[in-house]
Amino acid sequence: MEAELEAWLAQRARALGLDAENVEQADALLLRAYCREVLGELAARGRLAGRQEIGCYAALGRTQN
């Protein structure tokens, strides 16, 4: 399941045009959107405080969005 989360994180970053080399120049709204998605998914998995709604990759048995 961790490999699925890593793949999802990378896919979302690519979709927003983010990478480790451009983060300093990235638009603040894009960074906020990415952080919101990441934090929401971690909360759904019970790793952080927040709503524990099952997200795309937090649901057992799901392999695709």
C-alpha cells in the first residue's frame, strides 16, 4: 500500500507541474492544493489528525482512482 501512496503522490505532483527542483518558484496556490490533497489522504489513513474519510487510495482493495 505504501508503494501505491508513493505513486499517487508523484502523479498528483506531476499533474500540478510540481517537482523538487521547482518548488521555490512554484505558485503558492498549487503548493497549497498539493498539500491539501496530501494531508487529506494522510488523515484518511489515520496518520494525521483530520477527517478520516476514505479517499482514492485509502480504501482497501482499490488500486486505481
